[in-house]
Amino acid sequence: MPSIYLSTALWQFKFRKLGYLFAGLIAYIKLCTWVIFQRISHPSRPVVGVLLAQHLGDIVASEPIIPALLEKYPQAKIVWIIQGHFRPLLENHPGIYRLVTEENMLFSFFLTKWNPCHQFFNLHLNELRKDPYFHIPLVNETATKLNINIHNYYSQHNLLENFSQLAGLGLLTGQPTLFLPNKKFSLPFEGNYWLIHRISNDPCREWTDENWIKLLQAAIQEWDINIVEIGTSQGLDFQHPNFLSLVGKTSVEDSLFLIKSAQFFIGIDSGPTHCANAFQIPALIMLGEFADFKKYMSYSGAYQLSNIACLVYHENGPAKKLSFDEVWTKLQQSVEVNHILPEIPNHK
């Protein structure tokens, strides 16, 4: 009996693998056919492909390359390949001609091997993505030539500067911008709130829950503000009439509306923090050692300015080792610098 179950599971895996292969191949053929048609029907308009399918922060940070590519390639049709759940980040961008959902990683692998675009830029670094079924890595030969890799990309440059080099634009500076659909969105606390985000895809970037609770208690007591938490999982175990947890309850688009309308943002180095930077929301961000980098800067634009964002670094360890007192003092100073309290109706 065990051998029958094993055989059945093996065949099921093989069928899933075959379906995965065909899905990627069909998506690849469809996109290549569309690009060829565009080249024939509008030969004066170059098709520029950009592959940056993930992650949230990377996609937001790279946004300034879109107008830069349009300036370098006038009348270009920019085609951006992105994972489906990240589409709201670029869906309303006026510089994107077509947003293509990445069917699977094999689809992107095929595109890096050959595609009919006039120009095609893979913005993924090596050693980050590998196909789950065929175990094929997504290789970026341009990154290899430029010696940009996961061990040194933060050594001298921020995310935008790395992506812009991979897109053939040199060291680009600029303010990331996000475009939202024109629709009504119901805001919590009638729009009078601060926003926090505390969970990263890398736990070493996070702060302790104990300190988060102390910070929220102190901020509410000091300023009588409302606080909303967003995220996908692991909401903070904290109860207060002035606190609302929307963790696991919002889509990417919902989160963007919440971030854009926040009066102040407190977070760690994460995707939502890059969104807050794009909306130029006054902020306090907790940072520390990460991977091979003792101290690094991932943001361009607003969060490079100390009067907009207070970046609190732990110089000798990860962000979780930042003390409550250090963060609380910086928060008090940041609130004074940004003059945000008069904007809060329920401020004491």
C-alpha cells in the first residue's frame, strides 16, 4: 500500500510540474507574439521590457526608472513584468504601457534567454530566485558585469541606484511616486491616525513586540493619537480604544490608501516603509545591521531628508536591539520637527 500512495504522489507531482511548464511556456509565447505585433504595427515606438516581479519595496523604490526610460527612449512602450499581488503598485502608472503578470518564474527565465523587445532589463539580482520545480536560477548577466550582487549592493548605493544601473541609466536619483485609482476609500478614525508596520520578510529587521507595546502606550498617553497597524500576519497583541489592527485584513491597494492618508508613519525597513517614502509621509524608521551590511540606506527621495524621516540606526547589531528609550526620544524629537500635532484633532 505505501508504494501505491508513493506512486500516486509522484505522478501528481509530475502532472503539476508539466502543467507549470506549459503555463510558463504559453505565457511566454503570448507575450513574445504581442511584442512582435507591436513592433510591426508601430515600428517607431520601441518596446522596452522591465522584469522586476518582486518584492514590494524593490518595485516601489525602482519607480523613478520609468520616467527616466521614457526620456532615454522617447515614445517607448514600457512593459513591466510583475507578480499578480503586486500589480496595484503600478497598475495606474501613466508611464506603463502594459503591466504583465508573471505566470511563474519559468516564464521570466524564458524572457531572460530571449525576447523580441527592443530593450529588456532584468532588475533581479543573482542568487535570489530559483524555479521551484526545475531549480533553475534566474541569472542576471548585467549584474554580474557590473559586479552588483547580494553581498555588496548596499555597500555604496541605495536600491534605486542599483536598479538604475541595471536598467542602463547610470546612478539615478529621484523621488519614487505611486499612483492610486480615483475612488472613495473609507478611512479609520475619520482619517486621523498614525500608521505602524512592524513585520519584515527578514526577522532580523524587526523590533521587539514588548518595545512596540511600550511605544504605543507612551505615544497614546503623550499625544492622544489614534494608531492603525497594517501587515499581512502576526498582528501586535495590544488592545486600546485608540488602536486598530488591520493586519491580514487589507489588500495591497487598501494598504496604499491607508499609508497615503496617514499623518505619521512608524516602521522598520520593509515594503510599506518604501510606500510611505513614496507618499512622503513624515516617519520614524528603525534600522540596524542587515545581512552583510553594518549600516545601509535603501531609500531615495523624501526619506533621505532628516526633516521628513528620522532613521534610527543600531550601530552594533540588528534593529531589534534598539532600546525603547532611544526610539522614544527620537520619536519625540521627530514629532516636534515635523509639526504634526496641530493636525491631529483629538490632540490634548
